[in-house]
Amino acid sequence: MAGPSVGLRQVSTEVLKKLLGHVHREELEYPLAPIPLAAVGLQAHTEPLMDHLRGLDGKGVRAVLVAVLGERLEE
């Protein structure tokens, strides 16, 4: 699975929770960029995160993460 068509499925739930924690603690600036993601230890996940969260403000990033994590909890 590669490319934008797979959504955030290739990013683990643990990584998404970590990112959401940084969002809640207001530790990131928006729109997201590779260097700030690397600064919080998410450099290995930059490509899929940027593919789907690029250009969003903090509220948008939070909404996407909450929705994706919510769907995963229902599975």
C-alpha cells in the first residue's frame, strides 16, 4: 500500500495518538511541515501524514485524527 489513495491506513494507531497528543498540547504549528514533525519524533511518518494533513489548520488536523482514531476503535 503506497500513495495518497490509502489514506492514513499505513500510519499506526500509536503514531496517530502520539500526533494527536502533540496537537492537544499545542506543540505544533500549522500547516504541518516535515521539520516540526521530525522534531517530535515523527520523521518516519512524514510522507503519509503530509499527504493527508498538508494545508490544514490545527482544528482540521485534530478533526481528521479524531475521526480516523474513532473509526479504528469501532473495528
